[in-house]
Amino acid sequence: MTGVTRTGACQGRACGTRAPYQWPVAGSGHDLDDGKKAIGVDDVVIVGAGPVGLLLACELGLAGCSVTVLERGPDGGNPWRGVPLGMRGLDAGSLETFHRRGLLPSLRAAVGAADADDGGGPDVATPARAGHFAGIMLGGVELDEAALPPRLPTPAAGWLMVHLADVERVLARRAGELGVRVLRDTPGTALDRTDDGVLVHSGDRGFPARWVVGCDGGRSTVRRLAGFDFVGTEPQFTGYVLHARVDDLDKLDPGFTLTPQGMYLRMPTDGHLGIMDFDGGAFDRSHPPTAGHLQEVLRRVSGTDVTLLEVWNASSFTDRAMQATTYRRGRVLLAGDAAHIHSPLGGQGLNSGVADALNLGWKLAATVRGSAPEDLLDTYDRERHPVAAGVLDWSRAQVAFIRPGPQAAALQSVVRDLLTTPDGARQVYLRTSGAGVRHDLGDDHPMVGRVAPEFRLADGTLLGELMSTGSGVLLDPRADPALGAAAQGWSDRIRRVTAEVRDDLGTGTVLVRPDGVVAWVGGERPDPATFGRAARRWFGQPSA
């Protein structure tokens, strides 16, 4: 980037400090007021301070990167973030992410979980629930533990219902502790790219960075400005969420209800409703939903004469399913809804975004530091793109299932029967919990490419506690001397632990990436050469 003086692996400075930047930027095409004060060049500018952007900022800050987050809205700008219809379910994978960064107790306390005081809830190995498919709950179906990926007791099992505002507060507090700068009422409005950086504009202000990540939602400005292709399928329904005073509320069945006209959802808190109306998505964003329109749609979809006496809040959405064809264009990347959108059926949107941020954070940080293998950052797209494509197809399947018509009715009969079987319930659990995700890392060991089970040391220390600093972890319970000598070259990036493991599930030695994914299993007699290849693949060259 013209006008920036940088030297060394961390560009002439310690990671986490901003290098000097002098205006103007050659070729920027944007004039700035005379006398503007010099600002620093960040390692990363993130656009969007939702859960995905803030988690990514925490990951980068933990690694010592300098980060600025630009957010369009003010604090508390979304009226749905603190009410029941603004709640989301964090699956076991997302809870594991918070656990392995030491944030799970704070999150549980923020949402008022009953077990918050003990630091994280009960340690269990089996899922608390199997989830649902298009509103069909799978409670009561026994899952065969032997047919699931290897698991160990963890304080992060099951699901946790959260308000987005609570998640954001926990992450924003942690980001501040790590030196991340969050600027609200500061939308990204333009981008200028050079060979070695990006200048993000917000009105007449400029924020130069070496990398930019768009975490700014389904209508991402970064995605549009950077020229990403966003492709997929158009909507079949308009969905509504509303908070209203309802006459004769008991005319609506609790929970999800499929009808010949669509679906409605009555939540446990009175007056919080959801409706899915198969109008081809025609109403969404066309104009604000009025009380009269909402009552007409609710009566038609539910088949009742229920009356909305007063509507306090309402918004609409669709099942539009779109994905960026790539998550990276040069020094601009996408994560979360900016990279992929789909209907809320199955509740996987937030969890997919959390997984994006965790996968991207350590890879981008290593690239900033100069320690990353040449193609490490490209593995973000290779690993996360197919997972999101599968989520979009899973969402589309649920839409086909609830679409009014005789074909869908026949399909519903077949699928309902299948979902009462252990195999059917297992498939839904694996797809909705994230437990079925396995990245192809070129190793046929069944644990490689999966999130590591919660190994526990003899003194009770959990793997998640060992990962709180964001480094890789090498579990070497037999303290193999040759392996120890080989690992020494990565001691600044991989934490070697030689304590006994209570139950290693037959793995012996295990190398775990910073995102919790198993990168290598060494067995009882680990081969230092194969360890070295895995370490180079994910952590770069050893230190001299």
C-alpha cells in the first residue's frame, strides 16, 4: 500500500500495533479533507460487529494482530436482538468454540443458564437433543452412541438458546480486552485495493489494512464492493416474525405446526409467532408488514380466525439460498451470512458463521505473522465452502418438505416415519449439530479432520482449557523423546503436553489445530517424520 513503510515479518512492528500511514493513497480516487490526522494500518479491518465479526476479531486479537471492526449500527440497534424471536440456538460445536477460548461461563451467565455458577454446566457425552427437521422434533428417539463420531464428556454438550445481544456483549467485552477497536455508526461505504492492502472507506474516513473481512450479513456491502459472485436459488416463501397481543391465542397450537397453506410457529412466550407463507417471497421487503396484513396471512396459514389486537414488532424474511462462489478475492474475505444465506429452518445460520470465524481466524493470523504455509489461507475456502453448500441444500430440502401440495404431503408421511428411526434421527443430529463435519485433510484416520473429543488429563485439565491461548496442541502422553525433539521447532506455535490422558480413545499422540480440528494422530509409537509433515502443513516451517 503506497505511503506505508514496513519491514520484517510483522511489517516492522510487533503484531497488534498499527504501522504509520500517510495520506494520500495513490490511485484511491477518494479525496480526503486537508489536515486529516495520520492513522495506523491495521493487520485486519472487519466490517460487521455481529457475533461472527466479533468472534473473528477475538481470534485475531488473541494472536496479537491489530484489528478494527466497523459496524453500521449503534449499540442495541436491532429490536429483535433481545426478545424471544431474536433468539438462536448454539449447537455443541459453537459451544465448544466458546469453551475452548474460556468464554463459555461468561456466555452461560449472560443468558441466565441455570448452570452458569459452576463454570460451564454438566459434563456429558451424549447430545441433549437431536434437533428437528422442518419443525418435526426428534425428542424421544434414542441415538446410538456407537454410530456417532467419537465423543467424550464435555461441558459444551447439547444446545444453548441465546439472545444475539448477549453473545455480542460477551464477545465485544473480550475483544476490548484483546485490544480490538470497535467503531459503531461507521458503515463501510467503499473499498480500494492494492497489491499489499485494502483501504476501507466510511464516508470521508479511511481505514487502511493489510486484509479486510466482510462479516456484514446477507446484504453484505463488502461482498458487493469487492465483486464476489453470489449465486443460488430464489425464495419460495415469505416468513414473518412478530410480537403481538393476540385474542384467542389458544386457537394456535404450540410449537411448529404444518398446515395445507404453509407453517406457523407459536413460541412458549405468549404473543411471539412465526409464519411461513408460500407466496414466492413476493412480500418480503416490499413494504413494512401491517397488522392487517399479518392477521390475514396468519388466519390463512393457520386456518383459524385468530385476531391480532396489537402488533408491537414485526419483520419478514425468505428462504433465499445463496452462496459466494469463493470466500476470498485477493486480500478481501467473507464469513458468515456475507458468504452464505439460507432460510432459518434448522437454526444453522449462526452456527455456520461461528465455524467460519474459528476456521478463518488462526489461518489469517498466521498469514499476518508470516508463519503460515503458502496456501494455508486458501484452505479456509476449501474447508468451509462445501460445508455451507451442504447447509443450503439441507435448508432447501426442508422448504420442499413444507411446501403446500399433494407431493409435499406424501413426502411428509414418508419422512415422518424415517425420523422415528435411530438412523433417521442420527442423520438429522449429524447435520444440524455440526458433529457430522469432517474436513478432508488427506489422512484416512477416522478422527483426522474432525473436531477433537474433549480429552481430559489425569489432573482433570480439559483439552479446551489447553487451547485457550489459541495455539495448536500436541498431546504426547508417553513423552516420546524423538517426537519431543521434532516438536521443538514449533514450540512457539504448538503447545506440547506430556501428561497422561485419562481416555485417549486409542489415539495415543494427537496434534490438534487451533480451531480444535485433529490434524494428525500418531498412535502408540508416533513417527516424528509424519508429525513433521503435518506440522509443516498447518503451522509452517519450524523455527531455527
